[in-house]
Amino acid sequence: MECLTLKKSNCKNCYKCIRHCPVKSIRFTGNQAYIIGDECIMCGQCFVVCPQNAKQITDETEKVKVFLQSGVPVVVSLAPSFVANFDGVGIESMREALKQLGFYDVEETAIGATIVKREYDRICNEEGRDIILTSCCHSANLLVQKHFPKLIPYLADVLSPMQAHCKELKKRIPNVKTVFIGPCVA
Ligand code: SF4
Ligand code: SF4
């Protein structure tokens, strides 16, 4: 899925995005910038630096509304960083607010982080590997996969906290749909 796209009409061909792209996965044709999906590691830098607001992050609000109207339980996996956006608001208030919007429940993605940590411990203790690259960051993993493929064998084959949490929710709650709310485009 293309998470980041470009509003063509907005681009003013200033080259700022390509200067800041760590993997130079932006090309220009017809005086317009576009992202090379196969090379992009979804770090979001081009989105941050574009003075024309030309980069667009995929909006899945409508998809979530369809989930909520479908009658199946929809559970939010909430990144703990929400406290940075909602000063003084705790998980209970977030749960209450999201339940009012129709969500079945809300849990912190930290549950997934605990699962991931256990898996890292297991790999370190049981697999006897000399080098293990571990990162919960999708961009770091994409960097290895797309730009340093020789290092792929060293990557720990572990889900991200978001994925691990949603997988666990799907085991625990029949027919559940999961929605991740977090600060990271990747
Ligand atoms: S930073 Fe924005 S306006 Fe400048 S070239 Fe890139 S997309 Fe276009
Ligand atoms: S998201 Fe990052 S890697 Fe992808 S095009 Fe933008 S700056 Fe480059």
C-alpha cells in the first residue's frame, strides 16, 4: 500500500525533499517530485520538510468508519506516545472517548512490545547467533531489506510491537478488527 503520496498540483519543484531523503528515493519528472515506492523506507522526512505540503499521508478514516458500522468488535492498539498529543490525558480517558466513537476497547501497544522483547530474549538465548540486528522501527527494517539486502540474514525475524499486539488481539477476541493509532507514518 502507498502510505505516502504526492499532491501534484502543490509541488513547486524546490528539491528540498530529495535533499533530505536519506535514501534518495525521490525522482523528478515534468518538474514534479514523486516517490519511488520500491526504494522508500517511509521515514517521513519528505513530509516534514516540504514547504508546500505536497506530500500526503494515506487517510484510513473512512475504512475505520466502515469497520465501526459493520457490527464486529473494533479494538484500538494505542501507541503510548498519545500522552505527547493529549496533555494530562490517561489511557482511561482515551478508552472512554474512543468507546464513545464506537470502538469496542482500547489497549496500549506496549502489550506488543512485551511480546517482542520476549521473542528477542528467546532468539538471544536459544538460537546461538553471533550477530542479530533488532529494531522495532519499520523504517530501520525497510532500510536493511531494500538497501542492504546482504544483511537480511542478520535481521531478527520478529514482528513489530504493533503487529504483535494486533495478532494477539485477533487470537483473543473472535472476529475482531484492529486499528493502530500512533505517531509514525511507517
Ligand atoms: S519539497 Fe515539496 S514542493 Fe519541494 S520538490 Fe519536494 S514535493 Fe515538491
Ligand atoms: S518517506 Fe523518507 S525514504 Fe520515503 S521518499 Fe520520503 S524522505 Fe525518502
